[in-house]
Amino acid sequence: MEKLPSKSQIVQWLADNPTLTSKRDIARAFGIKGGDLRIELKRMLKELEAEGALVKAERSYRDPAALPPVSILKVLAPDGDGDLFGDAMEWTGEGTAPRILIITKASDPALGQGDRILARLEPVGGKDHNYEARLIRKLGHNPLKLLGIFRSESEGGRVVPVDKKNDKEWRVLRDGTMDARDGELVEAEQAGPRRMGLPQARITARLGDPSGPRAISLIAIHQHGIPDQFPDKVVAEADAATPAPLAKREDMRDLALVTIDPPDARDRDDAVLAMPDPDPANIGGHIVWVAIADVAHYVRPGSELDREAKKRGNSSYFPDRVVPMLPDTLSGDLCSLHENVDRACMAVRMVLDAHGRKISHRFTRGMMRSVASLSYAQVQNAIDGSADDVTAPLLDDVLRPLYAAYQATKQARNERQPLDLDLPERKIVLSDEGKVLAVDFYERLDAHKVIEEFMILANVSAAEELNRLKAPLLFRVHEEPSPEKLQALREVAEASGFVLSKGQVLKTSHLNQLLAAAEGTEFYELINVSTLRAMTQAYYSPQNFGHFGLALRNYAHFTSPIRRYSDLIVHRALIAAHGWGNDGLAQQDVEELAETAKHISDTERRSMVAERDTNDRYLAAYLADRVGAIFDGRVSGVQRFGLFVKLDDSGADGLIPIRSVGREFFHFDADTQTLMGADTGLTIGIGQRVKVRLADAVPVTGGLILELLEIDDRALPKSHAPRGRGSPRKPGKAAAKSRAVKRKVSRQRRK
């Protein structure tokens, strides 16, 4: 259609197509493509809205006197005849709300007053009711919740939220307190309509001491403003989702794809397969498949699910819980690549040569069926000769080809020289009650490296494919270190007896040479930590500035759309560029790419800070009953106000206040990150070994206060000045002495 429809045609079309209600749907239905026509359509819709012929909810339009064909209802108490009626939670019209009779079947679950259901509505002409509703599914109760400190009063009490952004207290009646004690951390939910005065709540869980283990991650979640509850409309959309059909997808169900994850994985969003390349022109080559959950099929642009996923940006992971980007109906079920279940996927087939270099790739939208859900340790044990009943049948045809392809990629990786940092990651082991049992190291197996390398290859392929198609996307960008940070790293290296040359374009291979030179020396950890600190933080951008750490020119995130919104954008870009459906990257998505990139980069940093704060609090709680104990550690930071020390056993970071370091005044040198004693010349810098006493542990803040006992296996030198009352030397004299001490320390470290 080359001309605009009339207003009556628009209203009639919306009545005939109640599930297609966005401006984009209307434009597509009437063939409106030009910019001028779209502007005119927008004007007409606004006029219809002003005239009352349509009502706009979010970005969709419908008849104001009608309910959506699929709606959320709140079940009312049975009437005198035993019939169930429901209140439409989405009713926005004027006058009396329509009366809805709920028709149940024998197979439906029992419904009671207050239950929320997703139902299909059919208008009827009956005198007693306007609609009949048939149950689709029963929804979980989803009231407004909050976390706070309970303050007891004679008539019940109040809940003071822990979220700094929420200063409104909630009133709790006497019968809704669950006998909570004054000062307890509690979880509460809204108990009545929000009218004038304090909103009313009832306590649903007593979490005890705010510094206790069960409260730690909840406090961080609320403190950093991480959304941890899905709105009703989002839950309803997820609950209404059904498995994707095969339709025009490529049938990949005969491929022996497997998922390999941690044993406690809550979602499985990637599957892999490798096999020798039969092409005689590629002798010794490999074919590698990476299949990723097709989240884009379920999370459509402009939907409630999409808006909430974008708002969250990513999932957040804590020792005792996960705050997911998507509701569990999707993340744990329909989008999770479970064993022996058909699942929609986005996949890439990559051809590698015998040296692990990628020759070609091909993307497809398919339907797969995982043949096994495996753990990293399970796969590694099988390769090492201890296969179990699950892995034994897969060993020759599935697992060994994966490792063979990985061995080839190691050659290409060595040529590329990505940054090779060695920083063991610690994990906090909790009891069922949330108490810290131990602090262990994550085991680093070849099985982890197999999956990591194939995911990197898939991410590179996605970026290259969209570049080839000249399609917009979000790149994962990691820029090289700033000159200031690089100079700081160079000074640490030189003070430790190593060299990081100047006057050349910095490459990761130069940093790897420094790391290799430090390996096996007492400065190995220092050089690794200092190199990490010199790095810039990675971020998302619609412009490509390369990935310095991975030594890659093109890199995007494609492999985790269940937990990262960036990957969902890349999936949509591939769908749009290949014409695989109407759920690809929309024009509005393209226009907002820069804004989206900044937002999800911010949410990623927010999650990282919240996760770090949570770990700090858990570690402080773990060490709280060991105050007075002595620990070994290493100086991890130096500031004017004191020293930061990372403890060897737990990896916890603690502060030694400057007032407690020795019995003299210390001069701070920001350039070399050192403190120098004015009387003794004692110089303390990053990486030095120390012995400390734990003076205090505060679980609420995660703070550890330490007392310095020894440096590099030597007791602190004595000074004639009383503790805390040392007199600073004159600036000129102190600077001269500082330079002399630096030269002396440098010579000693080179010996």
C-alpha cells in the first residue's frame, strides 16, 4: 500500500489483530516504509489517542474499552454459586471494569482468592459478565518487596530500607511482624494499597543480624541498585513463552553437540562439537561448531522482557545466589540447552587449519539437541583416563576431537600472543546456612581452556561476519594502557630488576616477555598484579577500537545472551543482516546503540563492584573470629594513609593505617608507589612480603584492619621517635634521601 490508511482502517485492523499492537506492526501491515509516511502515521495515532479511539500502553495501541486477548487476572473469592471471577490487572478504561468469568477444566490447578493467573480472554454477550477466561498458567505471587532494618514499636513497627536511594519507611502492623526483633534485617512485602502516609508491609523473612552471612549479598544488591525482582508484566511474558518451532531453522539435531559447564550451572547457553575436516585441501584441519541459545526468539525488541533485560544489562553472580538478566522460565528452561531436548540456537561452523588458524566460518539459525550435559571436571577426568558411564561412550567421537582441535588453536594463540596473566581466582565455599566454610582456588583445567578458546573464536567470527555484512553491532573494546599507567608498570619492573623497553609500539608480547622473566622469582605475583593494574577496563562500543588484551582486531560478545544484553544485540544484528526473521535488530536499536553500549558497560561495572563488596563482606565474616591471629601476605597497594595487604590464605584485602606503621613519619612517593621512613629510611612498596596481625574485622563493611609486624622476613627497624609523633624532615632533605634510598633498593633487588 502506497498511501496512508484511514483512521477507521487502523482501528479495525487493531481490533482484528489484538496481538500486533506496536507502531512497527501497524506500519508493516499497511506497507508504510518511507520516513515521511511514518511521521504522518505517528501523527494519526496521536490524534486517535487524543480522540479516545485508542489507548497507548508503553509502545502499543488498542481499543480503550477492550482488554488484551491474553491478560493477567487476579482471582476473586467465589460468589454465592461457587463461580470464580477475576479482576483484570491491565484494565485502564473508564467506568466499571469488565466482569470476567474464569472457566476451569478438571486438569487445571486449584485456584483461590488472590492467585494471579495468565488467561486467554474471549468477549461474550452474557448479561452477567463481559469476558470468559481460560487458564494458560498460574503465576507466582509477585508483590513489591524490600529489604531493611526492623524498628520495633508498640503497635508493630517500621522497616527502614537499606537502599540509600529509598528513604521512605514502611509501616508493619502487629500481626505482620513475624516476631522480628528490633535491629534485625528483614525482608518484607507490600501488604496493602499505597495510600496517604507510610505504605504498609508485612515481614516475610527474618534474616537476623545485618552482618550475618545470609544478609551479605542482599545488602550489596540493594546498596548498588541491582534490580532483583521482575515486574509482573515481565513474568507474564516469560510464562507465556512456548518452545520455538523448527520452521525455517537448519535442523542440527543429528550433530553430537555437548554442553560443558560447572557442576552447579543454573543455565547452559553454549554447546560445542569438533571433528576432523575431511576436505583433502585442509589436511590435519578441524571443523568446530559452537551453538548458542537463541534468546532473541523469546526476547523481542520493545517487549517487556527486552526492556527489563536491557535495564539489568547482565546477570550478577554472588557466592549464595544469582540475580539473572532473564526470568528462570527462560534462563533455566526454554533458553537453556538441556540434554536430549530440542532447543532453538544460533550457531557458527568454523573451519580451522592444522595450526589452529581460522580459514572460514558460516552462521546459521538452527534447532539442536545436546547429547550430554557435562561438567569441566567430568570431561577432564575422561581425557585423563578416568571416564565415567556418561563420558566413556563420548570419549572417541566427541571429547578427543574437541581436545585435538584445542591443541591446534594453541599454536595460533602462541602466534597471536594474547596477554598471559597468571592470577589464580579464589572462590568462597558456603554452608547451606550461608556461613563461609572455606576459601579455595578455582581449579583451572584444560577443559576450561577448551571452552574458553572456542568461545573466543566464535566471538571473533561474529564480529568479522557483521563487519563483512556492514551491519551495526556492539564491539567488546579493550584499549591499550595509558602512558601514565605504563610508566608506573615500567618503574615497578625496573625496581624489581626487569626491563620493559620504551620507544616502541606496545604489544601484548612485550608484556608477556616481562611476565616470563619474572616467573619463578619472588616478584612474579607483583609483576602480574602490576600488569593487571596497568590495563584499562574493557567496555562496549558501536565503534571498533580492537581488543588489546586478547590481541584481536575484531571482537564482539556472542556466546552468552542469557546473561549479557550485549550478546543479545549481536544475535539480533546477525538475524537482521541474514534476514532470518522479524526479531532482528530494529531501527530503534540501531539508533540507540551508543546509549545502550554506555548503559550496559555501566551495569557490568555495577555488578563487578557489588560482587567484590560481597566477597569482602564474606571474607570479613570468615575472619571475624580470628582477630589477633597472624597472617602472611603481600603489599598490594600503597597510599598516603596506609598500606593495602592481600593475605595469602584467603586472598582478603586489609588496610594497615599509616599511624600504625613503625614509630616514625613516612613520606609518600606517588610516582613509585612507596612509603619511606624519615628516620630509618625503611622503604615499603608494592609486592613486598609482610607478616601482619588481624586487628579488626567488620562484616557489615567488609573492612579488615591489620597491624604490620615484619617486612621481607625482618622485624620493623626501631626509631627514636615516639609512635605517631615522628617529625617530617625538610622537603629538600627528604627528597634527596628518597632518591638515595631508591637507588639503593634498586641495586639490592637486581642482585
